[in-house]
Amino acid sequence: MDSRHVLSLRHESRLYDVLQKQIISDEYIFNWFRKPEAAGPKNAIWAKPGRRGKFGLMSINGEWLIEPRFSYGQALYDNRAIVREDVAGEGSLSGAVDENGEIVIPLIHGYLSSFSRGYAVVGSQGRYDERTEGIIKQDGTILLEPKY
């Protein structure tokens, strides 16, 4: 049984070891990579050094699987986690990683929703009521170009 869990304290998450009854690390802020109720191993977690740091994917042993580079890292939905990276002059670009932490959809999209049943909404940069949207598959194939 894995004894390490994410614990939320004052709107920030820390890695907590249930058996040792202690917080493992205070230097990082954590977010779920695979939620507790989801099937599959819980062997990685999004972590960022401090409030202003970037998120990277960390093994539960403290080794970086993906070095910190993302402004946002989402939990897995339908075997894909949405990530965002701030790009100078272009704003925030979105893509997705798989359950192994491999980038499977390049960070070139202005907007990318969570995946459900193999599909997600992909869109241009901008506010919700101004951007164009289309449909993308888990493998990155655009089924419907963002024009609506």
C-alpha cells in the first residue's frame, strides 16, 4: 500500500505520509496527477517549488519525470492531463500528457478542455465568448477545426 497522499492545507497541497504521520515536503506545492478514486497506479504527482514556480511531474520518490515548466498541470481525465505553458508574446499554450508523463498533444493550442470518451474541445486564444472552438481526439488529430 502506498502511504503517501496529497493533503490540502490552507488552499495549498502538501505530500503527506500516512504511516509516518508527517508532511514529506514543505518546499513544494502539489496537485493530483491521478486522483485517488481513479484506477491505476498513483506513482506521480504535479509539483512546483513555491507559489510562483512552474509545475513539473514528480515521482512519489521525489525524482522529476518532467522538469518544472508548466504554468498549469491537470489531473488525468480519460488518460490525458492538460498542461499549459506560458510563451513570451503568445500567452498561454495548452497541450496534453499521457499517464506516463509523455507529451502526446503538443503545446500549440490556445485552449484545450479535459478529455472525455476520447475527445476534447480545442480552441483559439481568448475569452470564452470570443474564441473559436473545434474537436480534437486523444491522439492529437483535429476532427473539427476551431472555427465555431
